[in-house]
Amino acid sequence: MSTSTWPGERATRRRKGAARALACAAAMLPVAIALPMAGCRGDRSDNPPRQFFPDMDDQPRWKAQDRSEFFADGRTMRQPPQGAVAFGRSPVVSDEPWASTYTLQRAQLLKADDRVYRGVDERGALLTTIPVEVTPALLDRGQNRFDIYCAACHGIKGDGKGLVGQSWAYPLPSFHDDRFQPGGESGAEGHIFDVALNGFVGPTGRQLMPGYGHALTEHDAWAVVAYIRALQRAHRAGIQDLPESERTQLQGAPQPAPAAEGGS
Ligand code: HEC
């Protein structure tokens, strides 16, 4: 075979050589990337990790309850300045109706109103009124909370004959007894409010009923009080409490046919 080459052949060989080098480099590239990574894996080092884009990953901070070298009192958790008043999580202060959510949140945080939040008046006496506006919405809420949290024992009608109430060690009192009526010895609105939230301790000091403060807000508790009042009112209502038109309609109405016995 002749060793002489013609210029075209040399160029082809050069091109082939370059292509081979490129392929080789491409094959090595993953290895070149993987090597340093494999090298880092599992190795222990006291050096801080290399971060090409730290993205604020590391920032100075203190753990709650930690000792602080910075503050003179040695606490990392700062105390509110003296005389600070809890204010709420929103800076909005307005009497406008649209801000009512914030106003309510703030009132619930401050709990400054003894009547609404503790059920007592300025002299510490139990309230004998409901200190929030009683609306149909409040009664609905009260029914909803009562049926969920109270009815199991006290019964849907408040007569003490709920499923749990029936198997209680002794018969539970009925809210329709005289002593729970307005003006009755255990009938003060502030008392029922307090029992709903904090439970009831009997004369011997035993806790007879658990409190439902974990489940009811103060407004819920007033809603429940209002609903118990509605149950009591309904229980003692007679036909004379109906408006004239409904009374005559009821009295004139045909009696319902007796339900069919047995069968399916
Ligand atoms: C697990 C059962 C149970 C549930 C649920 C329950 N109670 Fe009671 N409640 C009792 C018992 C027991 C007594 C004490 C009865 C007694 O010995 O006089 C009581 C007593 C009361 C009394 C009377 C306190 C007094 O002065 O004698 C009120 C008012 C009352 N409960 C309200 C509520 C309200 C409101 C709820 C719902 C938020 C509720 N209870 C949920 C068991 C329950």
C-alpha cells in the first residue's frame, strides 16, 4: 500500500480525529461531573458546604428558649415592653362595617369586657341578661353548638334525656325545671354561660360536668345560653302564645290520622 497521501485524504483524517476527540470528551463529561459529587457523598468535613446560589439559605437566628449572648438579660425570646396592650394581628382600626371582622378579633384577643367574656357585671355579680345581640343567626348558632356539645347528655330538648344522659349514674336535671328558668336559683344567664365554658362543680367540690371552653368561644357560649332560653320558652308555650291567625288555623285543622300499626 502506498504511503503517499493526497491532500483530500489528509483533511478527512483530520476531521475524523477531531470527531473522535469530541466523542471522547462527551463520554467523559458525566464522569467529570459525577466524580466530585461522588467524592462528597458520605464524607465528613468540618468545612462549610459550597453553595453556588445560597438563596438566603443561611441566616442568623436563635432557637426559642436559647441563651442569648447578645441581649443583656440573656434571653433570646424578647418580652413585650412594659405596659404593652395586646392589639390583634391586623393593624386595621375602623368602626366601618367592613372592618367588623378585625374589630371582633381584637375584642376576642383583649377580652376586656367582663360581661361578654366572663358573664359578670362590674361588681362581679352573675349577669341575668345576655350581653350580646340576640339575633336569629345567634339562635341558629346556639342550636348547632347545643346539639353537638350538650345534647348527648342534656337531650335535644334540654330535658336531660340525651343518649349519654339516660345512662348517667343518676338522672340529669332538666333545663325546664324552675331553678333554671330566668330568675331561678341556677337560672342566671351568667351561670349557664360559665357552666358551658368551665363545667360544673357540685356542692361537694366534685367536677360533675366537664367544661366545653376548648370547643366553644365566648360568643358560642352566649349563643347556647340564648338557645337554652328558646328551648325553655318553647317547652312552656301554650296555644295562647301563637298569633290569632295560626291559632284558628290549628284549632280548625283536621286531627292527623292515627299511624298504621305494625307491617312494613
Ligand atoms: C358528658 C355529659 C354532659 C355534657 C356533654 C354536658 N353536660 Fe351539662 N351537666 C352534666 C352533668 C353531669 C351535670 C350535673 C348534674 C347535677 O348533678 O346537678 C350538668 C349540669 C349542667 C348545668 C346545671 C348546672 C347547675 O347549676 O346545676 C348546666 C346549665 C349545664 N350542665 C349546661 C351544659 C351545656 C350548656 C352543655 C354544652 C355546652 C353541657 N352542659 C354539656 C353533664 C353534661
